[in-house]
Amino acid sequence: MHLSQPFTGWICYRFWYLLDKELLMASATDVGFGRDLETQAAMLFGASDNVSLDVLIRQGIPLSAIDRVAAYGVNAVELDIISKAALKRRLQQSKYLTPGEGDKLYRAVLATLLAASIFGNKQKSDSWLLRPRKSLGGQNGLQATATTPGYNAVVTLLERLRHGFAA
């Protein structure tokens, strides 16, 4: 057995470990790119210029945003963000999404906008987001955004694609 074989494996492991760390850090710190996606999300949610997304989500995203994000392929009812009955009831009462529902919707919208920016067209990004993936536990990209760790996994896969690595 050659000494270089285990060493090569260690280098490959270390490379992928560092790559994952770098991609997550780049996603979190790339202010220009991230701010652009957040600006697009804020517009879809109907946020005014003087209200941050955090405040909007905590206070409640207007239900009118559900129709706007549906045009981008994010169906809040299909993703179990809100039930049909609850949506109908809240529309009649002029209520808003809860902070938990708003946060789930925000993650799904950001993943959709990120995929669209990487693939360059809606058909390709929708195809990628809606295909079940082993790396996401059999869920598709939009389903995985229901939790923060799932959203982070989707972002990592998309960033790998952006940088030319198979996801």
C-alpha cells in the first residue's frame, strides 16, 4: 500500500470541507448579491423602503404577497406554509401571515430567486427546484426550504453549481 493513497483521500476530504465552509461564508457575506435578492424579495412582499424584511416578517407579511410570489413559482399552500382554509379565513378577516409562515415563505422565495439568478431562466430553475434530490433527503429544493438547515443545504447546492461543481 502506498503512503500517498490515504493522504490523497484526506486532501479530497479537506478540500470539500473547506469548499463547503467557503460557499456558506460567501453566501452569507456577499452583500451585493444577497442585498439584490433581499430587495427583490422585499418588493414581492410589498415592503416599503423604510421597513426592513425582518420587521415585515415579524409584523406579518400581507396576504396579497402570496399571489405575487406564486407568479415566481412559490405556492404557499402547496408548500404547506399556510393551509387553504386558513388562507381563506385570513383573507376574509384582512389578516397577515404569522412570523413563522412569513419566514418559511421568505426562505422559499430567496431560494427561487437564487436559482433563477444562477440558471438564467425560469424553466431551468423551476426544473432544478422541483426535482427531488437525495442530498435533500428525497425532498425537492422548495420543500427543503421549510427549515433553516434545509434552506442552507439548498443554497449550498446552488452555490456549488454557480462555481462549476456538480450538485
